[in-house]
Amino acid sequence: MGHLEIFINTNNKKSPIKICIYIMHPCVFIIFSLLFSCLETTTANQLAAVGGGDEDNGAVNRCFEKEKDALLHFKSLLQDPSDRLSTWTAEQDNCCEWSGVTCDSKTGHVTELDLMLCDLVGEISHSLVNLTYLNYLNLQSNSFHGTIPAIIGSLTQLRSLYLGYNNLNGTIPRSIGSLTQLRGLSLSYNSLYGAIPPEFGNLTNLEWLSLSYAGMCRLENLEWLSPLSHLEGLAMDGISLAKTNHWVDVILSLPRLSLLSLDGCELSQVIYPYSSSFLNSSSSSIQSLYLENNSLTSSMYRWLFTLTSNKLHILDLSGNMLDGIPKYLGNLCSLVSLRFNRNSAVVTFPDFLNNLSGCTSRSLQLLDASNNQITRSLPDEIQKFTSLTYLFLSTNQLKGTISKKLWELPNLKYLDLSENSLHGFPSSDYMSNRSHIESIRLSSCKLGPLFPKWIQNLKNLTSIEIANNGISDTIPLEFWNSWPSRLTFLNLSSNNISGKVPDLSSNFDNNSAIDLSSNSFDGLITNVSSTVALLNLSRNKFSGGISFLCDVVHGFLVILDLSHNFLSGQIPDCLWHFKELKVLNLEHNNLSGRLPASLGSMIKLEALDLYKNDFSEEFPLSVKNCTSLKSLNLGANKFSGNLPVWIGESLSGLYVLMLRSNNFSGSIPLQLCQLASLQILDLSVNHLHGTIPSCLSNLTIMVQQGFPQVQNLDRGVSVYSYNVDHVMIQWQGVEREFVRRNMVLLRSIDLSSNNLTGEIPYQITNLDELIALNLSKNALLGKIPWNISEMKNLLTLDLSRNKFSGEIPPTMSQMTWLNYLDVSCNNLSGRIPSSTQLQSFDPSRYEGNLRLCGPPLTKKCPRDEETGIHHSIGESEGEGEGVDELHIWFYIGGAIGFTIGFWIACGALLLNHRGRYAFFMAFDSFKDWVYVKVVVFIANLQKR
């Protein structure tokens, strides 16, 4: 991240307002535009308020009835779950006092409507047309849907129109081109489609335009931009410019443009990005230029030169195919931030720095060249970059010794060298004077086997990450209190660090994250800070109870992972204060007893994982209050009683329900069918009885094609890079762990090892997106549903050890994705249908069905024994007569193909003189070569 100083003129004539903004793309332009509009609005309101204090200015204290009715109609089409429009009532006469509404202090007309971030849902009402004096409309960051009303073009007084970050669809109204007073326009992050209206060229007063990710919008050309001579900011991320030849020329024609963002605009596909007349000099006014994710190659540097000047502060070239940087980038004396990450650069780091060694070396504050193929080490030349504050070089091929000059950079605060093969880290004595560094990330840098004690001498650290470094050592006792109340991030995971953890309280600031997972820490867990938001102590050797939770009293905790340890005892009944907790993972421990009632007080809980413990008794009713739950895993415990009906009634957002290997009894509640988002249902290895509910076909996600919609489990905690989604399921006879990246399309139902009876309901075949179905080890009977082949995506089907009878449906030969089938130990009869899949399975998958016959079983079917006919794979019973017809069509097809190919070749030779000449010359040369080889071979034989 870099920073940029912007001067914004407001209505206050005394002085402009200076803002220092830290850039976090891709929302850069939105931040700019909103700051501009908010400052402009605030200043105008302040001036209006001052004017309003004069009794002689004719101030009007009440709004107009027509405008009040328009606002009430606007509200009537909306859902307002956060009650932001509670003041908008007919009883409240003066709409000028309503939330988000501003009126002119003299005329009383509504001039501004600011409802940004109000959590509103609904359509934009046409009644807004009656607000004829409106000059500021901000509906950004809500959930408006439907189309943008074309009548909005009637609001000709509008100076600011912000509709971004909604769900608006349809085409962009051409009538927006009538709003000639507009200064700011944002339609970004919607679902619009169609062409960008060329009428936008009429908005000659426009200063800020954001169309980033507006939807499936297209551009044929950019000529409409040329008249916008006042434009200062332009963001068109995600809109293809592949057909916009000479786009560079258009950009250079905008004299005031200071921000240009073209992230993911397919710029590499533009055939003629510029005309030669623009290549000789650079007169660009651009200060911030974002060109990431465009598959650009180094040929783009020719036209990039024209867009760069000494005014450029920020340049983002990340996510392209660039193999280096040109020397002219080293002469940009105002460049503050250069992002070059995620390219294909195969270059040495000394050469990379050399190309930046002009005046850029003195101005550059942020350099991000991570995720490339940069080689060599960090040389002494790094000392030239005296302003460098952020240096990110992770995931490269850097090797060798790190120059000490790196640690002497006076402004360096944030350093990331992760995933390289560097060595020569400094001694503790040398680092004692390098207290300016605040964040150091050295994961996968081979720091081990000893613990790097020199880190303790960096007294200003707020973030430490030294994961996966092969450290097999203990941590010095003084490490745990080296940074009193400063650390916000500590990651020592995936090493082999041993010993006890004496203190997790003194070092950490508010909302901090601690990750000590995958080590060999042991002993009791004590002294955990109440300010921690993430605590991951999983996969260690911690023992004892978890009573320390009662001392974590301030409720900052968002993620708690104590899984894969040796913890024992009960969960203490003191969880009332964990109001922010979203993830609680206690799997693979020795915890026991009844779950506490206070578990239900964690109303934001999204994932509860208690797998493989020794919990018993009934599942507490209080958990029905955890209505945000998306993943519930109680597997491999000793829970008893009936399956809770309220799971289906109260936990409607569940997409993982794992209750396997418990002592649950009773029937499967019909209410489970209400879990429309359920992806994984595992009730196996219990004592359930009764029939399979036919309403399981209501599990919508198992019917819908594409990606599941409910995938927001780690929202709000993704900043910690913690993998929330994972689950252990029985997959093709083996227990397997699925994590987020391979859970996306997983849809599974496992009801095996119960006492279920009755037939398989035919409605279950409607679950055509189901991947795995396991009904084995029950007492199910009847026939396998005849239309089971409609479950075309099924990979795993296990119906073994039941009482099914009848034939295997012939249509199962059409289940081409099936790679695991087990129907053993039933009462099935008849021939196994012929197909590539069904005959490829091991014969044991069909054994235990005395009247089943045909390949892959060695038992022949009666008809085969009588006639001596052998059915080959791919030939179904009664279809032998089709083989001759198939052979006939094979020969016909071969003859036709040969004829067409022959005449294509001969025709080309007959019609193309040069081709015919070249062909026969090559043929003669080949003939002569063969002749010479044969003669030489015969001569050698005669010599022998």
C-alpha cells in the first residue's frame, strides 16, 4: 500500500482540503469519489447552516408535499431491515429532517439524498423524478435490484450520482447522458449489460467516472471520452477494451486525468493501442495508473512511456506477463508505489534494481515484486532506496546472502521475503539497532533448525510470520514478553517447535491473531490475552482442560481452533461473552461430558466442529439460537436421543451437517428437508430407523447446477488467511478430508450403517447434482429406482448390505461418471448391464447376489450357457443385432472420409501452382534419398 496526497477544492474559498489516502486497489476510485462528494456535501451543508441562522434570509423550515410524497413512495418499494428510514413517516411533516435527506435552507426543496450503506433492499422508484431540485443522489453499497429508471435523466440538476455496489441489472440508460451538470458518476459493481452509451460524451462537466465491474458491459470505442476535458478520475476495471484501437491517444487527450484504473480490461488484445504520433514524448497528467491483470507483455512498455511522467505517484503492473522493467521507470522522480507482483519476470534482482536506480530510487516507498521468478540475492544496491517503507519479494527464486544494507534502510517498516532460499540473516547484536521495522514475514525461508533469536531485538514489531522454516528448537522465555501490547499477528505454524507456551497475554494488541499450529508445543494452555481475535493452537500436544476460556472475558475472539491435541475434561459453561465467535474447532481431542447451555449464546457462530471427542447425552436445545451456523460437525462422539427437529427449523443456513458415528435414534426428521443450502448430509453409523424421507429432493443445492451460493463461512475473518471450511467424510470406503478448494462442488448424502427400512424414494433421483450417495448397511428393500441414471453427476454409489431385489436398471449403463459402485450382499438378479464403467468394477462389488450374472462376475447368465453367446462390453442384452449395423456404418464412414481427404489433398495440388511445385520437388528429393540409402545398404551387404 502507498499513499497519495490529494487537494480537493470545496465551497470554502479560503483553502482546499488536503487528504493523505492509503491506496487499497481495486476500490481506489470509489474511495476518491466518495471522499470528494462527502467533503463537497459536508462543506455545502455547513455553509447552508451558517446562512440558515440569519432571520432575514427567508429560510423555509418545511419541505414540499410533492417531494415528501415522492420520498414516501420511494421508501414503500424498499425493505429496511436495519430501520435506517425509521424517520420517514407521514406523521413526520418536515421531510428535511428525515435521515439522509438535505434541503436547501432558502427554498426548502430537497437537494440531497444520501442513503449509502443503509442496508436497503428493493427497486429504485420512478417517484424520484419529482425531486426536480436534487443535485446529489447516493444509493451506493445497498442491495438495490431491477433496472436503473430511464426517467432518472430528468433530474437535470444532479451533480453527483452514485449507484455502485448494488445488484442493478439491465442496460445503462442513455438518458444519463442528459445530466450535463454531473461531476461524479459511479455505476460500478452491479450486474448491468450492453454497450456503454456514447451519450456519456455529453457529460462535459464530469470529473469522476467509475464503471468498474458494472457487469457484462462492452465498449466499441472510447471516442466519447474525448469531450470530457474536466475528467480527473476514470475507473473501468473489468470492462473489455479489446476492440478500442488508439485508446492511449484518447487517454492522452484528457488534460486533467489524474487517476486511470484499467484492471482486467483485456488490453493485450488491442491490435492498435496507439498511433505513432503520440510516442515521441510524454505529457500525461496521470498520477495513479492501474493496469493489472491484462496479460500484457513487455512490448507494452513502448506505449506505457507516453502515460508516465514525473507526475506519476502510483503504478500497478501486477498480474501480467512482463519479463522485466524498462530503465525509464527509474527516472520517475515522483513515483511512490510500484506493484510488479504476479508477472513472469525471469530477471536477477540486481538488474531489476538497476533499472530503478535513477531518481525513482529516492522517491519509491512501496515495491512489490512478489510471485515472480526473480533470482540472485539482495545486493548492496538496495541502500540507494532510502525512502523504501514496504518491500515485498515473497515467492521468488532469491538465493544467497542478504546484504546488511537492507537492514540499514532508514524507513523500512514492512518486509516480506517469504518462500525464497535466502540465508545470512543478521546476528542479534547487529539487529539491536534496527528498531524501525514493524512487520517481518519470512515463511518458508529455511531459518531453522535453531530459533532466530535476533527477531527479539526488533522492538517495534507488530507482525511476525516465520512459518514453515524447519525450526526444531524451543523458544526463549523472554520472547513471549518482548513486545508488550504491540503484536497484532504472530505466525509460528508448521515448524517443529517444542516446549511450553508460558504467556499469550502480554505481547498482543486488540484484535490480534496467534497461529502456533502444527508444532510440538505441550503442557497446559494458560494466560491467553482477552484482546485476541484468532487463536490457532491446533495440531500440537497440549493437554489438560480448557478452563482458560473463562479468563478470556472481553469477547474479541472470532476464531478458536484447539483441534488435534490431547485436551480433556468438559467445555466450561462460561461462553456467554463470546458474542463475536464465528469458528469453534475442538475436533480430535479427549473432551467429554455434556455440552454447556452457554454454547447457544454465541449467536454469530458459523462453524462448530466437535468431531472425534467423547461428548455424550443430548445435544443442547440452546444451540438453536446459533442461527448463523453454516457448518455443524458432531461426528464420532456419543451424543444420544432423537435427531433435533429444530436443526431444520432454526439453522436454515447449514451447508454441512455431520452427525455420523453417534448414538442418535428415532427417525430422520422431515424438517431436515428445509435445509435448502445443504451440501453435505452425513447421518451414518447411528441407530436411526424408519424410511428415507422423500422430501430430501427439496435440498435445493443438490439440484441446482453450478457453484453453491452459500460460501461465506470465512467472511469477516479472511484477513487471517484461516482455512475455515473442511470436513472428514467417508469417500469410496475411505475416510477423507475435504477442504474449501475441493468442497465447492461436493454434494454428498450418507445414511449408511443405520436401521432404515422401506424403499428408496423415487424423488431422490431428482438430486441430479449429487456426487456421492451411500445407503449401505441398512435394511432397505425393493428395487433400485429405474430412473437412477438421471443422477448423471453421481461419482459414488454404495447400496451394499441391504435387501434390494430385482434387476440392476439397464439405464445405469449411461452413468458415465460413476467410478465407485457397490451393490454387494443384496438379493439382486439378472444380468449386469454392459458398459465401460459397470464391467470395470471389481467382482466383489457385485458378490452376495446369488441370482446376479454376467461380467465382471464369472457366473454366466442362463441365456449365455444355452446359446454360447458372449456379451462384450458396450453391448446390452437384446442388442446383438445392432453390431452388424455398426460395422456397416463404420466402413461407410471410413470410405467417405478417405474420399473427402483424398480430393482435398489432390485439389490443393491442382489449384495451387506453388504448392504443387514444392510438393513434387519434395517428393523427388525424398525418392532420391531413399534410392541412395538402398544402394548404400546393398553395397555394404555385398562387401560382407
